[in-house]
Amino acid sequence: MAQTIFQHWFVDFEFPDEEGNPYKSSGGEMVESELGLIPKGWEVGTISDMGKVIGGATPLKKNECFYSKNDIPWITPKDLSQNKNRYISHGSVDISEEGFNHSSIKMLPEGSILFTSRAPIGYIAIAKNKVTTNQGFKSIVPDIKQGFGSEFIYCWLKDNLRAIVNRASGSTFKEISGSEMKQIKAIVPDMRVLTSFRIKVFNFFRVIEVKETENAVLENIRDTLLPKLMSGEIRVPTEKTVG
């Protein structure tokens, strides 16, 4: 539903005008731009206008003390290939404080959009908490002050994935560099519409986040109980006792 609303508002330009009517079909003024006709008051910018593009890194693998089981979350493209959830809090391996301090890794705040830039390009997830990533990401930290939230950027990346892939290069495997990512053109809506969009879709995203958390709890209970059921440590009554 959020993606459909995004298309309707930011591709078809049928966002509600100040009277609540669909902008373009109600005669809203459109102006020429390098990306075609856009609503008056909107601009053409780049991804960098939405937020800060940040790459990741990998601590030296030979230093085992740089890695940990329960420390600083560190996400790789493989984690997103195995975890299809929209939100992510941890990968399969964490890094230690020492690993963080001895590498060029940067901490990404909660709400950052994690976007795989190679092998393959286009896995997307939203950070549930502070995380780090390896070099297979070009993540975006939303510029909240300019009205850009996680929801908008997530939908924008989904809608513009083909354009991003087309900017990728490489002989062994395709990769979109940080400099190329920052230069990708984007229509920059006015803050009123951005704020309205976030209010409109906020609950959709929160419901998904809650349900994914509930599913994780249920999966953990299943994984704990199933071996005990299989071994006979726990038995399920087959007949109901009548008292």
C-alpha cells in the first residue's frame, strides 16, 4: 500500500493539494525540468539531497578479536539475502569495539536505509537500531530536517532500482560506487507533501516492524521446543483427561 501511494503521489503527481484534491488531475501547475514535468515548487536534485550516502567496511578477518557474537551489529549482503524482512537489527556476526576502532567502519543510526551496492545490487532494509555494514553497501541516512524519512527513501529506492543498476559498472560483478550513487538524479518534493506522506504510511511500516518482531519470537520458541519434542524430553498429551 505504501509503494502504491508513493507511485500515486511522487510519480503520477496526484498527491493531495491544499484543498485535498489530486494535484495533477485537478489542474495543479506543472513546470519543465531536466526530469520532465514536475509540480511547481518542487526541484530536481540528487540522492544526496535526501540524506547522507555512507559506505561500509570490513575489519581484518585474520584478527579474530575484531569479531564477536553479541556486540556491534555488522550487516553483510548475505544477511539480507537470508533475511527478507524489511527491518534488520543484527547480522550473523557482530564486530567488537576493537574491530570498530581499527577500521574505517561508520556507525549508522536507527532508521538508516541499508542498500546493497554489489553482489547483488538492490537488497534493501531499514536499520532497527544502530548498525554497521561491510563494503557491499551504500546506505542512506535520511535528512529528517528536510522532511525525508526512512519510509520515503525506502519506497524511492524500490521505485528507482533500475536507474541505479544502470549506473553500475565492473567486469567481474556490477557495483554502484558511492560517487555514482550520490549523483543519481531525484525529484525533490516540497516538505509539506513529504510530511503528509510520512504520516500517511507510518502505520503501515510500524505494523510490518511489529509483525516481523513477533515472527522472530515465534521462530525462536519453535527452534527451542522442536528438538525437545523430537527427543522426547517434552511430550504432548494425545488424549484429553475427562475429570
